Amino acid sequence: MTDSISVEMTDRGVTTLTITRPEKLNALNVETLESIADALADVEPDTRALILTGAGDRSFVAGADISYMQDLSTPEAQAYAELGHHVMDALSAFPAPTIAAINGYAFGGGLELTLACDIRIAAENAILGHTEIDLGIIPGWGGTQRLPRLVGDERARRMIFFGDRIDAETAAEYGLVSEVMPAEELTTHVNEMADVLAFKPQVALRAAKEAVSLATETTLDAGLSFEQRAWSGLFGTDDQQEGMAAFLEDRDPAFE
């Protein structure tokens, strides 16, 4: 790919996208954002589970590139915001399940990357926060919208207003991450999770992701209507036939 990211895919269809700017704590510059967007588009057809992480043992992604942002004009800032939203939206809409392996600092745009993933697993040394307020700005790549949906309105307000940095255990208490792991076990644990997902029925898993995502994006009636259509549409697929046959025959299914 580029010097700012690396992409690896196993023969099981697990893709690991790693942001590789450890000397900058994996901060997101324009090149990195564009590379992430390109990589997501490139790997989408063949990926059954996606892992997102940062290089090194200090930082997942420490945020956006402040040296680049410092002297932006309003129109330039708008373009940067649009690029950031494009990446976060592409990650959020990625059809396969996505896992953020948070192996260190996740501030600002780094936290927004995790919010756009389906599952967030943190190392014990991870520190997370929306720290933009102390830079004279606010979260600009989806944080003001996705964080309240995850941790609740007032908790999100406090995190954004005060710019607090919270440790992994506090993030788990808030519901911001679902698990906290010893740092040396994070990669193995996340890889094992992704492997399990890779062996699930792909069409059904993608339908499940789309249906669950609608829960926070539409009305209950619209979501329930989509669920009915998605559920019934899976009947007649090879995986539905195999899954139910395996259950009735008391064996493990062999999904495509």
C-alpha cells in the first residue's frame, strides 16, 4: 500500500489494516486517510472480517495531524473534515464485521476510527479520549454523533466538553470498549475473534450487521421491516441450507 498503512489478508479472508506511522504515534495525515479509504475499497469483496490497529506498542492512533491542521483556512478545514468523514463512513459501512484492536493512545480522530468499528477491544495500556477541545476545536469526524449513541448523552458531553483522557478499564465501564486485554495478548485475542467471524456464513453476517446498524439510524418500524425482509431473504441460500442441515444432523456446519 503506502508507507503510512499496511494491509495483510489471510487465506481465511481476515484482513488486518495497520496504520504505520509509529514515529508520529500513527497520527492521521491526508495521505494516511486517503490510503485507508483506498484500502477499504480494495479489500471489501474478499474480506470476511477486518481488524484495524496501529503500529508499535504505544499508540493506536493519537489523532489527526495537528502540524497539518494548525494553519488551515476554513475552506481547507472543511475539505479535511469531508475527507475524515469519508473514511469514517466507509469504515462504518464496511459490509464485513470490523474490530478495532486499540493498542495504545486513541485520541481525537483515532477514537473516531474506533467508533466507526463494530467491536472495540483495548489493551490494558490504552488511553482514549476526545481531546479536541484543548486544541480550540471539537470532534470533526463523527465523534459528536457516534459517541453519544455508544456511551449515552451526558457521558459523551462530559468527555467532549472536558477533553478527558480515560484508561481502558474506565472505557469498558462506559461501554466504549467491550473487552480489556493484557497488551501482550491483544493481537492473539483479536485474531482469534476474527477467525471465528471468518467461518460464519458471510451473507447472513453482512445482513446482521446492516440490520443492527439501522437500529440507531432509523425508526423502529423501518428497522423491523428491514429485519423481516433480510431474514426471509436468507432462506434458500446455500449457507441457510447448510446451517440448518448441520443442526439437524448434529454436526458442525461448513459454510461457503
